[in-house]
Amino acid sequence: MDLDIRLLRMFATLARVGSKTRTGEILNLTQSAVSHGMKRLESQLGCALIYQKGKTAHLTPEGRHFLGQVLRSLDGLDRAAESITGRGEMRAKLTVVLSAAMAQEILAPVLREFRESYPNVSVAVRLEDSPAAIAEIEEGRADLAIAISSNLSPGLKAHALFKDELYFLHSALHPWAEKTSLTASDLKDQHYLLYTRNSETFRRTEEYFLHNGIRLSSYVEIPSFEIMKQLARLGLGIAIMAPWVASKELGEGSLIAQSPPRARISRQWVVVHQGSRQIRQAEQTFIGLCRMATSALAR
């Protein structure tokens, strides 16, 4: 019987997480694709492997027996791939590039789940802002980059993660704290804390001010969101960043976030890889886990 290995990995993932929706997110598939895939596998085998109870998928007795065989087979295939000289080393390592702020937010849950599915795949993480991260992919020095989408070259492929917006964050003692909303005139003659110039965040911030006819006359460039937040809390400037970067400070009230007047400063986060190659199953899983981890960051 010629069984599709992708369906076997789908079944193994579903058996582990117990949810078609979550399985789809992990494997970068829709819930419908998971449902159809499972029906096709069950049709090929001539028996039911799972049954649904509420929102949770459970294994039938046949499913539990089949799972053991599948896990042994998948492990054998992975070991065989790793044993091939040269190729094995490539397939057993995943190099990911992302910003320090994003790594701090999502890396722990993503790596924890990824290691459960791929215990033999080593992950190398490098910290770079979006332009440098995308350059790493273009030059073949990394497999995946989590970055802000901006005029990607035709040779790259992007998988959407989430959208966010930049806000003005300031101390609770700042005069803006008395305002329910800001006007364009409020933005003049302020001292701003801006993320480093070579970042996509700086470019979009500068573009926003230029579009609104406001000259950035007083600001400091800082290569750390943590330092930006510290200075903003002390009343030493207005930080421009996404609220998810300062969720703790906003929650405790040491910082206040206000939306920009007239227009939004939006960003689209994506996972980027070279479009000329077929991404591996491990990479698909990593992308799905990133999508799950970033779902709460959209705003």
C-alpha cells in the first residue's frame, strides 16, 4: 500500500495535539485540509483512526495501534535521512533569523513545541532586524527569517504571520496622559525615542511623519526596545513601538499607549525563505508554531 508520508506526519501530529485546528497551524495547513487528509488516510486503510468528542480528536483502538507503527516508521525515515553524508547534516539543522524583541516574545513556546515534534533537529538562532534577516535568506546563510514584509525580491517567498501597528508610548506623567486622542499638532516639538535607523520600524515611522508634514527635529536612535521603554517610563521621551513589546508596562500603567492621529503605522510580519526550494516538513512545522505563538500579538 502506497501511503503518503505527509498524511502519516499529519496523523502523528493530530494524535499528539488532539486538535485539527492546532494540527493545521503547526503544519501550515487549513483545518479543512487536515480533515480531508485524515479522511483520505482512513479510506486508504479501510478503518477509522480518530473520532471527535467535542473539539478534541481521540484515537480509536485501530488508531492507537497504527500510531505506534507510524511513529517507528517516521523515526526510521528521519534517521535514514540524517545518515546520508552531507545531506543528513543539512536536514538535521534549521537556521532561523529574527529580531531580539520577537525572539523574546515567541522563541520559548515555539522551540518547546518544535523539540517535541523534531527532537533530532538542531535549531540555530541568530538575532537580526528585518533588513539584515532578509539579507541572510537571500544570501543563503539561513533557512527561515521572521521579518517585517517590505518589497521582498522575487526570489523569496513569504508566509503571513500577523499584522500589528506602532503606537506612541509615554509616561503616565506626560501631558499627553490627559488626552483621550492626539492631533497632528500634538506631535510637533516632542522628543522621540526611535528604534535604530537601519530597521524597517524606523523607516515606517519616518515615513509617517513625512507624510503628515512633521519634521523629526528631536529624537534619539536606540538599538534596544528595553532601553526605549526605560527612558519613556522616566519621562525622557516618547517611544514609538508596537504595544506587544511593552505589554507588561502597559498592563501595570507605567506606560500609556496612544494611537497616531490621521493614519496608522502598520506592519505585516512574515516568515521568509528562498522561493526556489521546497521547504522541509520541519520548516512547515516551525512556521505553523510561529503563527500560533504570534496570533495574540496582532493589533
